[in-house]
Amino acid sequence: MKELLDKLLQRHKYLEPTAEEELRRQVNVLYGAFTGLIGSEKMVLRASKYSALSFVHSEDPRHRLVGLQRLIYEDASYDRIPKDEEVVDVLNELEMVLAEMLARQAVEERLEKKITQRMEEKQQEYVQEIKMQLIKEELHDVETPQTRRKLEDLEKLDAVQLNESIMERVRPKTLGAVVGQERAVEAMQSKLASVYPQHLLLYGPPGVGKTTAARIVLNEAKQLPFTPFGANAPFVETDGTTLRWDARDMTNPLIGSVHDPIYQGARRDLADTGIPEPKPGLVTEAHGGILFIDEIGEMDPMLLNKLLKVLEDKKVKFESAYYDEDDPNVPKYIRKLFAEGAPADFVLIGATTRNPSEINPAIRSRCAEIFFEPLVPDDIQQIVKNAALELEVSLAEGVSELISEFTIEGRKAVNILADTYGLAVYQAGTRRHLEITRNHVYRVAQISRLVPYMTNKASNMPAIGKVFGLGVSGYLGSAIEIEAVAFPARTPGKGYYRFNDTAGSMAKDSMFNAAAVVRSVTGKELSDYDVNVNFVGGGNIDGPSAGCAITTALISAVMQIPVRQDMALTGEISVQGQVKPVGGVFEKAYGARQAGMQGIIIPKENEQDIPAHHLQLRIHSVKMIQDVLDIMLVK
């Protein structure tokens, strides 16, 4: 058939009217191609049906062309004899139709062959299923009408699915979408996407993206040729607060345990023969990938020690008084588990909101430590905008800024947006062309009893005896408003000091150091004044880091010199007026940023603890109290 078609394609485009033999030959080729396509019997039947016999047997090739038109198009209305100048066009048209019919036949033959092969395979599978079903029926049918009905109910429930949650919808899919954690993400990549991945401990406040970042870093590490993670490397996630285990090791979902044939009920066939059955835990499920334990600081210390043993051995060993290695009835997989242990070669990532000092030193010594930073309002606003894009909803002006006032957690910000989105959809009656306004956010805030997380405390107006110190709790810093007043004592030398009763002893000690510095700087004796120092808001304010701020407030109150209200300061004060280093400078800068400060003052020795222009703050490092006063006092 292909050879006939090739002959047709070799024909000249134009045919001389006198080339009668050439025309006859090409008509015969077309007849041969068509006969080979449908068969000689169908050819005769079709010629009879469409009254084409007289044309087919005619000696005139032009008449035969008319017969071929009737046969190919299956239409007896073709009776016009083509003229010499029309013959070429008729031949071309019939060629194209025949070529299409030949191509279609080839495709149908291939499809029929594949269909036949597939039907044979399905038939064999069906026969095999019938055989297995008959064997089960012959042996024992455990199903009853009640159990079958319950199975059908379960299958119906499985078929019902709600849409994905809004948190799944807006969860970051790439590292670029993890907002505000560039340094932490870079550190995770360098330690995980490596030839030798490290165990990690992630510190930071809740809702800043620790779990999401770990999952995405693993996905990207899988694509790199030099990492040990395979394409199917698992990411097993669990929570340290929910990991429960039995001290007798009868059950341990994290490490694994042995189900003995008496107390814990191994498989019935194993229990009948007295064979214990090892049950691998999450550490084995995470083999070759990552085991992520959220809130690892809440884990039972004994369970954590068992986990450390697994990290060292990269195996889980099983023991049981019921195991007999010489018992021929022990299955091979149980024999292998007892002899070699269950594989547990994984990378551990633990996340916690606790301070490093509260974490088991043994686990810290085996892990690299990475600190996630609190989110500033700009980060919260970007998270809200990204989530709005995923939800295909527009935000009115000021909506993202308003949401950022109520939380510092990315997860909480998305939840507020979700509530606002639901309210907007409900009120509009549609999700199309939806815009969320500030009124929607205010309505949700009223319903949920939301209050602003942080108020802007900074001011451009200097004030006497009032400064902003910096404190830290966990991973969150805050600006602490400290105010002092000094009145001349009724009797010189018999003035009094008044300090918050709830403050800690170290904070009160700072008061006495400050008194010595005040005398050194001003030449005035605090005993000649009735002095009141107040930490606005109260609370157990402890630690020496408020010394520098207290001293500045006292000097301002005694000398009646205003103090800047757009700068916050931290640092311990010595009796010689030296500003000593303190901890938590990084977190304290965050508190200053939240309070709207333009800059912070830190001890010189803490200068390397924080990057220059961190959070767009002007950072001043000082050695002496006089350096602080030069910046803070408005003369």
C-alpha cells in the first residue's frame, strides 16, 4: 500500500492533455490503492450500490475518474466528466483523500493491536482474582453482612473530602517565600544541603516558619547531586509534647518496641507460637531523610537519652526474653530485626521556643544551633500580602498594616486574614472580585477580642526623667518605660529611695550603683533628694541590664535636663560609670523596633553581637556613662 502511495506522490504537477497513457496509468494506480484499502469484495459491492460499474469498466480514464469519485465519496450524484484542464485537480483531491484513509487505517490497526493485548492482560488478572476469591471462600469467609455494610460506610466517608485548609493553601512553597528569616534559612541550607548534613536545633518564637523552612530545605537538597538525600527521602514530623512511651519499653512510637506474645499482643499467628514481634518506630520511618521534632524541649529526658543512643548507633536494637534465635518458626524479618536491628540513619531537626540553656546539653553538643528571628511589622505585612495573592483576593489600603498591629506571628497573621476572608465572602455572597477592607479586620478583631500587640511608644518630644530601657523574655525583646522623679528632701541628707517592689534584687542593686554614678557625674548626693523610680507596667524586672537606663533617668530628674524619647538603651552600669556588656542584644533591638525607636545604645563589648543598621536602627556602642549622656540628654 505504501508503495502505491509513493507512486502517486511522484506524479508531475501538470498533465499534458495529450498524455492519455500517463493519465490512464495514474487512474489505475488510484484504483489499485483504493482496492487494497477496502478489499476487492467491498469494492464490487460499493460499485454496485453507487451505480459506478459502467464508469469503472469504461475505457475512458476520465469516466473512470467519475467512478472513483462515487466509490471514494460514496455518493452516486457524481456524474460530471472532468475536462482536461480539471483532471489534475481531481487527481490531487482524490490523492489527499486516499492518503488520509491510509493513515487512519494504520492508526486503527495499531490501536486494535494494543487493545487486544490489554484485554488479554486484564482477562488474566480477572481470572486470577476470581481464583483467589474462590480459594478464600473455600477456606473461610470472615466477612458478614454487618462488616460489609460498615466497610461500605467507611468507603463512602473516604470519598467525601473538603477543600484544603487555608493554611495549606498559603503555606510557602519555596525558600524565597519564607519571610524575615534570610539568615536562618541560609544557615539551614549550608548545614543540610551538604555532603555531610548536620543535626540541627532551631530556636525561635512560634509561628516564624521553622517547620516550613526545614521541609523546603530538604526538598531542595534532594535536587542536589552531592547530598546523601535520595529522591524519596522522607520528612517525618512529630511533636515532642505528644511523644508518650512506657518506661518498661512495652510501647515506644518514637524509637520502636517489641510486642511480646503475652502482654502486648503480637500478631495472632506469632502469639500462638510464642514469637515476639518488633515494631519499628518513627526513627526507622525517617531512615534516609529527616526526623523533625517540634517542641523538642518538652520531651521526656529519658526518651531523649534513648534518642541520642539511636543517633550514635544509627540502629535500633531490640531485646525480648521471649525471643529464641534457634526457633525454626521465627520469620526471617523478625530474625533480621533482632540480629541486626532496625535501620535509623537520619538527620534530626529539633525546634523549640525555649532558651538554649533549658535544652539538654547532650543533644546540644550533637547539633548545630540556628536561631530564627522574631518578625517585625514589615515581615507580617509581607506575609499577609503573599497570603492574599494565594487566596486571589485584593486588600484595601492599610489592611496589611492593621493586621500587623495585632500579632508578631506569621501563623497568627494568616489566621486573622483567614477569618477576615471568611467574613468578606459571607457578606459579599461570592468569592469573586473580593476586596478585604479595614472594616472587615476591625469586625474580626472585635469578635476575636484582639488587642494591639505593641503600641508605638517612641516620641520626638524630649521628657525629663523618662527613658526607655530594653528587656528580653525568651526570644522577644521589649521597650521598658522607666520614669524617675527627684524632689529636694525636707531634711538635707535624709532623702529616701522608692523603687518598684515587684522588681528583682539585681534591678534594685542597679539603683545603688546608679546613685554612685549620679554623684560622680553631677556632684549631687541622692540622699539630698526624695527619689522615686518606676518601671511603668510593673512586673518582675530583674537583671543588671537596666542600670544604664536608671542612671540616665536619675541624672535627667536631678539636673532637670530632658532626655530623648526616640532612643532606647541597655547595659549594666558599674560604680565607676562604665557600661558593661549584657545579654540578648539581638532580641532587645527587635523590641526597640517594635516600639518605633530610631536607634539604640548598647555596650561597646556587645558591638559584634548585632549587625550594623540592624532593623534600620541607628546603633550606638558606648563605654562610659558620659557617652550615653552625650547622646541622650537634650541640652
